[in-house]
Amino acid sequence: MPTSLTARRNALFALFLLPGLGISSWVTRTPDVRNLLDASTAQMGFILFGLSVGSMIGILGSGPLVARFGTRRVIFTGGVIVACGVAVIGLGAFAAQPLLVAFGLALIGLGMGGGEVAMNVDGAEVERLMRKSVMPTLHGFFSFGTVIGAIIGMALTAARFPVGWHLGITAAIMLASIFVAIRYVPAGFAKSTVKRRERPADQAPVWRDVHLLMIGGIVLALAMSEGSAGDWLPLLMVDGHGFSDAIGSATYAIFAVCMTVGRFGGGWFVDRFGRAIVLAISSIVAGIGLAIVVFVDNQAAAAVAVVLWGLGTSLGFPVAMSAAGDSGENPAARVSFTATIGYIAFLVGPPLLGMLGEHFGLRLAMLVVLALIAVAVLLTPGIRRRTPELVRD
């Protein structure tokens, strides 16, 4: 049965929301999981490394899988794997098995990394057909999912509800929703498109496109900013600013709300002012917020700074993905390449920040993220150019 464009867009809204729900359900319970596992900061960094490894495997395989099977099958498979990963984390926490928690995180990373390119390619096509900015709103639903998960997680943390039951119920809800939403995503899209746009022998590969490399650098920096909050924000506030576990989870909820607001409202600013200006200003705002978290030893200031950090980070990934998708021929390959660069942040971020946090404290460890945000500000003028410029031998 043919699928209307509106139904397809709404299905993508739901499919973006569900991974956000799953990942934030885990993030808000990280202090509880750490206590159940009796893990140090460095050990938590290596447990989180499972998420990074799974993400890289998923993102590297996603482009070829989309080319072979189309976006629908890759999105569906990725979503199911994410839901299973959430359930496995709950089981690992219940059994106090760090390796099982790391394996659950690897499944979440694999599913999210695998489905990320497919959802962005499908979203870019919806954006093209609707002729207006859609990608920020799509990613806004991911952030909305994190808000829902964070609020529930914060409440259940305060109520001392068992982590295993919380994550198991969340996984069941995700699975049921995936089976409903996926019916409205057209089968076969991008499969035939990728074949029609196959690169001629005399055309340079996408990684030689200077414009695309600059976009990838921005994605790397702002993905590190977003990912470091997702991995460490509750523990950063608990260990670095003396918040309770419940309030530490609440700061992540604040961050998620700000990400959601920024993404839902960001499309208007992108259409009016352009990608380069919006990304430059938002990166500066994120940097100011993170700098306050690092350098100001005050709980109220840290809580306010999380608002700036979340708003500033919100548009980085979706706007850069949109720019990558229309930067030249073969958008699936371009989105895949750019997302791969961004996922380097998720690969190296958890263990790097964990080790630095163990020796210098999590607040000072965030200086690495702050430096990358500064680099992103310098790279944003490159987004203005849409004609690919190739690196010369």
C-alpha cells in the first residue's frame, strides 16, 4: 500500500524518538548501575567503550547495508537491536556483571550506529520532497525521546525502582512501537537510488571532498559535545559538583529538554540565516556553557550552564548531516562518511574522558571537549560552500 509523505515523516518522528528513549533510560540510571557494579570512574569508561565499539561497527556497515537492502530494513533491524541492548543492560545490572552491561551497550551502539545512516538518508529524502528543513525536527524527536526517558528515569531513581525492571519495561515498549511505525517507511528506498548513483571510475571518492571533510570536523566536535553529556553528565554533576544521584539525573533531563527545544526551533533559524551562521553561534553558546561547568565551582551556575550547553549542542549533528546529504552526488555515501567521522567521538570519548577523569577529575577532563568545540567554530564558514572541492594530489 502506498505511504503518504506525511505518514512517512511521522513514522520517522517515532523511529527517531525510540532510541532517545532507550539511551536516556540507561544514562539516568548510570549512578545506580555504577553502584550495583561497584565500578570506578575508569572502569565505567571502559564499560562505556562497549557503546563506542558497537557504534563504530554499526556505522561502518550501515552504508553498504542501505545500498543492498534499502533504508526500511536497516532502520527496523537497528531499532530491534537497540531495544534488545536496553534489556541486556538491565539484566547485567541485576546480575552485577560489568561485561554483560558492556555487551548491552555494544548492542545499543550497533543498533543506533546501523540505523543512524538509514534514518538520516530517509529523512534527507523527506526534507527534499517537502522542500523545507525537516532534519532538525527529526533529531528533535530523538531529543524528545531522551526527555521522556530522563524524566521517567529521574522519577524511578528517586523512588529507588529496580534498574532491571525499568530497562526491561522500556525495551518492551520500544519493540512494540517499532513494529507499528516501520510499516509507514517505504520499502526499497535508497537501494535503487544508490545503484543509480554509483560512482564513475574517474570520479574522486567522497573522502577527498574538502567541503565534506570540514562538515565532518564539525560533526566530530559537536558529537563529542553531545556524547560526553550523554555518557558523563549525571556523574559529572555528582562527582564534580556534589549533586545527589537524583539531581544529577535531573541535570541530564535539563540538557535533554534544551536539546529538544533547540532542535524543534532550529529549522526556522537555519532557513532564515543559513547553516554556517547558525552552527557558529550555537557552537559558541555550547562552549560558554561547558566552560562554566568546568571552571565555575557553583551548583546553581553549573545547572544554568547545562541549559547553554544543551541549546548550543542541539543543532550540530542534524544540520551537519543535512549539509553532508546535499553536498554532492551519492548522498548515502556522504552521510555515511560524515557520520563515521562523528562516531569517532563516540569511540574515543568514553575511555579517554574516563581515564582523564580518573586522574584529573571529570570537570577538567571536559577541557578536551571544549577545545573541539572551538575548532568547530573555526570550521563553520566551510559549510557555506556547496560545490565540492577536491583535495589535490
